[in-house]
Amino acid sequence: MRAALALARRGLGNVWPNPAVGCVIVKDGRVVGRGWTQPGGRPHAETEALAMAGKAANGATIYVTLEPCAHHGKTPPCADALVNAGVSRVVVAVQDPDPRVAGKGVERLRRAGIPVTEGILHKEAAELNAGFFQRITSGRPLVTLKLASTLDGRIATHSGESRWITGDEARSVSHLLRAETDAIMVGSGTALHDDPDLTCRLPGLVERSPVRVVVDGRLRLPLTSRLVASANDVPTWLLTLEGGNSSRLEAFAEAGVDVVEVAAGADGAIDLALALEALAESGVTRILVEGGAHLSAALLRAGLVDRLVWFRAPRMIGGDGLPAAVSFGIDHLAQTPRFERIEVRPVGDDLMETYIRL
């Protein structure tokens, strides 16, 4: 199952709106087939593994990280494919929460007389597809806020200089995070100040750049920015308030930018909960937020941050530096968003900390 999970991870960021699934087929103590969900979500992992195994799948044991599907979509149900292949046993890590499956795949296998073992490495499998699960159960993507700061939580000097607070190794890990996510999100301030590319620039993973999403309620993003200039090469979406300037909206559309209009919240800014719902409706399951301090604060204040990945450099800037998040109205400790640290590891000279929301 650990091997199947490693295979599944290859699909992260590349298979949405589908889950990333891995499958290993074992017969007589030997791996005869393996597969993972292919780009765009098809073919499924089981289909790939069965194709590799061929006739050897008959009488074999199947290890799969997610319950085999039981519904007819663009392809026949994987549960039926396993039955038709004559497998002797299926081991499933976690049940699929999709109402079209949700136990029906396992039921179909057992009805065909195939023993099914469930729950092997359940926690690891659920975490791998936490974005897919959340989109199905909550109607919004999993939001990971990535921060790179000094030890005192500053992301730039008072003059705005921020390149580079962290080292080369941390930046490489950050690009790997981009490759494993569906969409990367920044606020309009970051887009204006940094004029970023927001692509994955790791060798061999350039084609794994996620959809780029800019939260820009007032349509401030320049049409000459790198994001707009490359919109026909890398998908770029602009989240803005309803009723924006029609000529600006048309210009963005002509440049290849997909504009998503979102209603305002009580503060007059984009309602981020509605914005995330709109992204989920487009199939996005995992979002990596890379700034800036205003967007980070707004998401934290709204309780919309599910994961934190914090790179801390062994530097200090002091109180006049720019904070990782601007103030967001905390009067009492009981109001603070709380997270559980699940991993700490050195990355070059920096420290990478991973948290999940409590």
C-alpha cells in the first residue's frame, strides 16, 4: 500500500477534479502491474495497472489507495474491471466520499465474491486526497497557505525587499509544492509589486505549473504583467468583484485570462468563501496561497486556511519589516486560528514547518 501511495502522489496537481489514486497488483509475491491516475483524471489507476498485468491479474491481489469507482462516467466502473479481470482479493486504503461511489465499489466487489480488506494506511491515503475529499464534502478546495519569513515572521524589509529571504533549497521545495497543487493564488498587491510568473521552474516539471489565480477586486492587474502576457501558455484566472469595468474585463478575456466575478462580502471586498466555492465548481481541489499579507490575513480571519507550510530563515528583520499577515482583528486569544504542527524538517539553512488547522 505504501508503494501504491507513492504512485498516487505522482498525480497530485495533474488530475483534478479527480482524486490522485495509485494501484499495485501482486501475484505469487511479485508485482505484476502498477498504475496511477493519468493527467486530467483518465485513465484511472486500476485501468493502468490491469493493462500492465494483463492475464496475470487473474487470481492476483490488488492494492488501491481509494475505493474503486462504481459509476459509469467517461470510462466503465473500475470495480467491474476488477471483477472481470478475475482478481482474488482487493485491499483498499480509504472509502471514496463521492456519493456516486461511497461504499458501492466495495459492495460490488464483495457481491462478486471478492474479499475486500479496508482501512490499510487509511490516514495517509485520506491526507493524500484531502483536497478531493474536501471539495466533495464541503464544496470548496483545500487551502494551503505557504509563507517564507524570518524568525520574527517578517516577509520583507520596510522598503519591500524580499528576494531572497530563504535559500535555494527552500525555493526548490516551494516549486515542488506548486507542481503538486491544482492552483496557486496571490493577491493583487503581490501581483503588482513582484510581477511574478507563479510557475514551476524545477527541471522536468515545467509542464506541471498550476493554474494561476489572482484575487483582484478592483481589476488593478496591469495588462502588461507577466501573468497576463503568458495567460495563453499557463492558465490564469482573475477573481474580481461583480460589475467591474466592462472594457477592462473584455481586455483581460482577449489576453486569455479567465475572469471569475464574485459577490462582495460585508466589508465590500471579494467574499473569499464564495470565491473558493467558485473555484471548486471549476474542479479545483487544492490551492496554494503564496501571498501577500492582506490575502493571508483575510483567509485566516475567515477560517479558510486548512494547512500552513512555513519556511523560516535564520534571519531577523525587526518590527519595521513587513509581517506575514496584516492585522485581522484579534482581541482575545480564544479568537486566534489554531493549528497543529505535524512536521518540522530542515531544508538547507532554513526550517520547514507544516501545520493543519484544528
